[in-house]
Amino acid sequence: MIQNQNGGKMFWAEALRTIATISVIFLHAVAEILYQYGSISSSVWWTGNIYDSLFRFCVPVFVMLTGVLMLNRTHELSDFLRKRFSRIILPFLFWSIIYALYAWINKTLEGQEVNLLKTLKWLIRQFLHGASFHFWYIYMIIGIYLFIPILSKWIQNATEKEILYFLFIWFFTLIVGQPVLSGFKTNIDLTYFSGFIGYLVLGYYLSINSFTANKRVTNLISLFFIIVGFLITAFGTYFLSFSDKKFNGYFYNNFALSVLMSSIGVFMLFKNSQINSPIAIKTIKFINKYSYGVYLAHILVLSLLKIYGIDYSFMNPIFSVPITTFICLVISTIIIYTINKLPYGKYISG
């Protein structure tokens, strides 16, 4: 059985979650640029491509952090489901209603016909499939949470060889999932080793191991992974888009090998980092506390900012995208903080 070497609550994980939260906002602030390949200047498109490629690690890192924080202890099934799902589902339902209401108002303002039956059917679809496109992550993580009480019992009693066995097969599913290597696929059903569960196990494994290389060497390897992953993502996206004469986001996929490399690099770099600034520590802890709510709210905030002309286009996107991201982060955090302070607000804010 592998022993957890970290112990206690790890500040580096809080810092990494904070960066991942900001990165998600960054991706959504820049996304509109990418789909305009061929109809906007190459410099603007490349700005979007570079930004997007830099921050593609965010979703895998979120899942890896879930593995770090939840696979290191045994969970009482009923207690786990009650605590975890109340924390996730109640805010999710609240924000689903907010997004559905916002979409319904937009539909009526656009003059679309609205009647009771159509509205009810539309609302059902909203809750079944997501009232906002970014809610796909919540549906995915709910599925992950359902499996954690089972997975945690296995992984805490597994040998390192057994965990590596799982990760090796998971990595194999990623490799044969690449179009250029699809010819190596077999009829063996490897579904049980595929998907985001692999990132969950990978995060746990990387967090509990103290690798033999010293910190400087580990950081250099981490930077190498980040840089190579970024370059493959950015140039791969360009060449595929150039070939297709339209945007092709294959290399942005969470299971692309380049994104995996970047995610591992960022994860290990933060694991070996040390932040001493009291202001930075306080800021990170504050954002981290409200990160789930910020994730839920930020698309609505970006939509409202766009109405007032604050998006990638109000100046050169080199500057406008970070500015929009910062403004969105601040407003989203203030919203969640404010709701959290209301009576019973902590149950729905996120």
C-alpha cells in the first residue's frame, strides 16, 4: 500500500485550483476568437490560439485535484453522498434556474413564441442536458463522485504496481484514441480504464509520490512538459485548421496527449512550489473558497459583460482577454461572496 507523504491540507492544491479556475474563465473569454478562423486577421486568431493552448490544462487539473483530495481517505457511503452532493447539487440547481431564466428572458425579448407546454419541455431539456454549455463538467463530476467511495477503497489498498497497471492501460486507451493511431485499436473492451477516471487516479498517484529527482530537476521536467504540450497544442490546432479551412479543435481535447503533458507539467510544478507572500496566500485562499460558485456563475457574467462591450474585441485581444478575464473573476467572486453571506446563501452560492 502506498503511503500518503503529503498529509493534511495542501496549500499548493488550493493555489492550483485557483489557477485552474482563472484558466477556465480565460478559455471562455477567448473562445469566440477561435471559431472565426479564416474570417479574422491571423494575428488576432493566433492570439486566441496561444491563450487557449496555454490554459487547456484546467479541466484535467480540476479532476486530478479531486483525486488528490478525495481518494486519500475512506468514505462512509451515506455520509459522503449527503455531504458531497448537497455541496454540488444545491448550487448547481440554483444556478441552473438562473441560467434557464436568463435564456427564457432572451427568448421572449427576441420575440420567440412562448407557451406553457413548450416552456415546460424546454425547461426539462435544460435540466437534463445543462442550462449552460459549461455545465457539462458538473454532470461529468457527479458521475465521478458516484464512483469515488468505491475507487478510494481500492486505491488505498493498492500497491504502486497496481496503480501503475491501471494508469498504463488508461494511457494506452488515450494513445489508440488518437486518429493517427486508431488502426491499433482492438476489440478488447477497455471502457473501464477510460475517461476522466484516469485523471482522478493520476492526480492521486502524482500527489503521494516523492520522486527521486531533486526539486530543480523535477521543475525543469515539468516546464519541459508544459512547453512541449503547449507547442503541440498550438501548432497542431493551426495546421489542422489550415488543412480543414475552418477551426479544428482536436488538440484542445481534454484527452489529447499534448493536453495530458501540459496538465502533468502544471500539476507537478505547483506541487513543488512554495508561495511565501502573505497577500498572495490570502488572495488564493479567498478565490479558492468560492471557486465552485465562480465556475457556475462566470458564463453569465461574461455574457452580461459582452452586452456592455467588454469582451475580446474592445481592444487588441492580447490585452482585452486578460482584462475581461480579470473583470469577470472579480465580479463573479463578489457575487458568490455576497450570496454566501445571505441567510442560507452558503447552500446555494457554490
